[in-house]
Amino acid sequence: MQALHNKNIVLGITGGIAAYKGPELVRRLKEQGANVRVVVTESAKAFVTPLSLQAVSANPVSDDLLDPQAELAMGHIELAKWADLVVVAPATANTIAKLAHGMADDLLTTIALATAAPLAIAPAMNQQMWHNPMTQKNVAALTAYGATLLGPGSGEQACGDVGLGRMLDVPELVSGVIEVLSTNQQLLAGQHWVITAGPTQEPIDPVRYISNHSSGKMGYAVAQAALEAGAKVTLISGPTKLAPPQGADFIPVITAAEMHQQALSHATSANIFVACAAVADYRVAQVADQKIKKHEDAMQISMVKNPDIVADVAGLTQGRPFTVGFAAETQDVEQYARGKLQRKNLDLIAANNVSLSGQGFNSDDNALTVFSADDRTELALTSKSQLAKELVAIISSKAERKA
Ligand code: PMT
């Protein structure tokens, strides 16, 4: 598999001669499976054209913090949330100084400040500028804040000087990016996540059942995102057409009762429990042994309540994991979601409005509002795989704070 498969990289290019390597760097990152969005500073455009970067990245290039068009589509906050990694290559002494001081006077520095993703910087400057104590102090501050330094390399410089300050070559930068992301993947290392997904099917007779429109896409995306962040994942799934994510411990079930039994037997070994499944609230009281024959004009099926899986997990008195529910609502989303958060004793609830077209059940995209007892976070409409990454990051940081 490609080392950067499905990774979202914001590549910031600043105004140094090494900016000419930008298109090549984009190509090599994409070869490794990454999705690349390029952000250029004003001075970078003197060294490399946005058009060539757009062509190689197959994405629009962003350059303006105050661009109304971009704010409607992928503005600075969206890009900051979208990123799994922000790489600044080349990073000039000026940009390094701004980043070290938390300045945000252009799109790139604003994204760097607004993102929860790791930051990697590839310095490129004259050797004297690199050795200047002010630059060294700025670099030390940035690394102390958690940024990773890629380089610089040593050798002959564009200005004729020889020494440290050259931007690393593209293959070295790509290796550095892979290393930063694989280290970061270990964000959830050692954690066990148990996730429910898909619908349940409640039999009526040997040939009929009651179910719903859940495709499993949202829950499987959460499982994939947790796996990619280094967690051990147990995915308990009702019937879907999806292939289980590679590396997950996969437990297929049919009914709510089976899901309940599996969830409770795995939850006590979990750090995090995420209930994304659309569980049938009721099951048929008396499942017929034989196919029910058509005799009457009308028929009644008597149903009984299923156990509430997520409420039972949240109610565990020993080994209770951090418990996250979903709420599928068609109206009064906040009111109903907050009601479930409280009634089911959950730590978080991710609410979706399933009455809107193009999101919710059986679509590739979704939008969520994540509620805790004291706050809310909006996750804008995007692909379920991207949304899952954002949700996993929120769950992880809330769970860490609670621990
Ligand atoms: O699968 P997709 O097609 O990708 O669609 C995704 C989704 C719409 C199914 C998903 O985003 C979602 O909203 N999942 C929860 C669906 C649901 O059943 O919501 P609810 O509001 O009825 O239930 C609230 C919570 O209680 C959920 O976490 C649910 O898993 C849980 N529950 C409900 C009943 C029950 N007996 N046991 C439960 O654990």
C-alpha cells in the first residue's frame, strides 16, 4: 500500500528559490497516495506559478486569507480541519519567525495556527541567515511547540555560499513526511476502540425482517480513521455490503440482541465505545417458525423493545469506556440529541440531520454536530471518511481531557 494513502496534506510554499521544487514535491506526495492542497504565500508566486501547482495537485491553489470564494468552499478553517499534516517547504526565515510567534497575517500562517494537525517545516535560506541566533531561537521555539524540522541540508547555495540552509531534496522531504505521519499515527496507540455500525435486522419469519436504511458507511469510516490513528479496533456490524476495514477485529451480527451481547462483552476492554449503528428500537415479539401466509386483509405484528446498547455500555459500573453515541434526527436536532446525551449518560453525541438530502443514511457525505454536556462542535458537510477523521480527533481529545 502507498505510504501516504488517503492522507490529507496542506503544502505551504513560501518565497524562496527552492519553491521551484514545489511541483515535483506535490507529484511525489501524490505518488504515495496523498491528497495535496497547496497554499502559496505572495512572494512564493515569484518563484513558482499557482497554475502549475494546480495542475500537478489536481486541486485549486489557495493564496488569499480574505478570499470570499475560498471561504465558501475551502476556507482557512476548512483547510486547517481537513489537513492530516501541514508541511511548509520551503520555509523562509521570515515564515519561520512568524510561525514561531503565532502570527497569522496570511493564509498559510493562519492555517498553521488553526490546525490540530502536526506541522513540519523544511527551512531554506542563506547559511548566514540560518545560523543567525534569531533564526535559531525561532526554530527552537517551533520545535518546542511540537513542529518537526525537515532539514535543512548542507551544500552549495543559490547565492554562492556553502553551508547549512539548503532545502532537503524532494525524496528526503517525502521520507520525512512519511515518518512524521507514521509517528503521529500512533496518536491512539495502545487504545482499544469498539465501534458499532450498520443496521440491525429483526426477523418476522424465515423470509422477512424489519430494518432501516443504514449502509454502514459512517461507522466503517470511524473504524478506518481510528485504525489509521493507531488504535486497535473492534467493529461490530449489522449486515452491510461493505468490506470490513483491514486490520479491524470484525464481528458480524444480524439482530439488536446479538449486537447488544457482543457490544457488552467487548466494551469493558475498550477505552472508547462509539455507537454508530442504527439499531432497531423494537423486535417482533413472536418470530414465526414458518413463512406467514397471506390470509387476512390486514395484519398486526406485536413488537417488544430492544435493549439500548449504548445506554447499557454507558451504564457499566466497572470498566466503563468513554462512550459516544450518534443521534439520527429529522427535526429539533439539538433538543433531541441533548436529550439522548443526558438520558443515555453519554460523554458525547454526534448528531446528524437525516432529513437533508445528500447526507445521513446511505450517502457518501455527512455533517455532524458533536455535543458534550457543556459545548458543541460543528463538523461541516464533507465525505464520511474526512468527517470520521475529524470526529476521531474530537473524541480522542475529549477522552484525554476526561481521563
Ligand atoms: O450507515 P450510514 O448509511 O452511513 O448512515 C449513518 C447513520 C445515519 C446511521 C449514522 O450517522 C447515525 O446517525 N447512526 C445512529 C442511528 C440511530 O439509530 O440513531 P438514534 O438516534 O435512533 O439512536 C441514538 C443512539 O443510540 C445511537 O448511538 C444508536 O446506535 C444507539 N442505540 C439506539 C437504539 C438501541 N436499541 N441501542 C442503541 O445503542
